[in-house]
Amino acid sequence: MKWLAYATGTDTVFWSQNTGYMPVRQTALQSQEMQTFYQSHPNFKTTVDQLPKTRAQDSARELVPNGDQIIGKGLERISANGEPAETVFKDVADQLDTEKQPVLRALKDLGEA
């Protein structure tokens, strides 16, 4: 429990300043120590400033087996190979559709149990 308290407490200011990761608590982020650090090291604040522009991760990446790899390979086909996005995204959607079927069957079986 002591480690959990440390890892999620305001002590993460030291960790954040020495790794470049964002503080894991608002209290650490808003602390005077962190604000002073950001003034002298503005690049460290970039991720904090961009956080409101992020969105939740796509469920397909988490819940579909190999979903992250399927999506990543699709994006690579577009960016590295120059393939048309429309074609690639159709392929990605088809692959995700196929890979999700065992998950849907397992959930259905759980509901019937």
C-alpha cells in the first residue's frame, strides 16, 4: 500500500520531472513545484497541454483480439505504402469484424449460462 500511495501521490512530481511523463494526479500537476518546473522546462508541459485534445482509445484496439495490430498495420499501409485510405480502412474493418466474432460468441455464451 505504501508503494501505491507513493505511485499515485504528489511525490510523483520528482518522477515526472526526471522522466518526462505527466504527473499522475491533478494535485501534483497543479503543485507550485511542478508549475515552476514547467516555466523553466516548457517542453515538459507539451503533453499536459495536449491532453485535453485526446480522446478515449478505440474499443477495437482493446477488445478485439489483435485489434491494435490490425489497425496499426492498416495505418502503416496508408502512411508507408501510400495505399488509398478508403481501401485500407475497408480491409481493416473487415478484419476487425472477423476477429471480433469469437469474442461476441463468448459473451453470448456467458449470457446464456
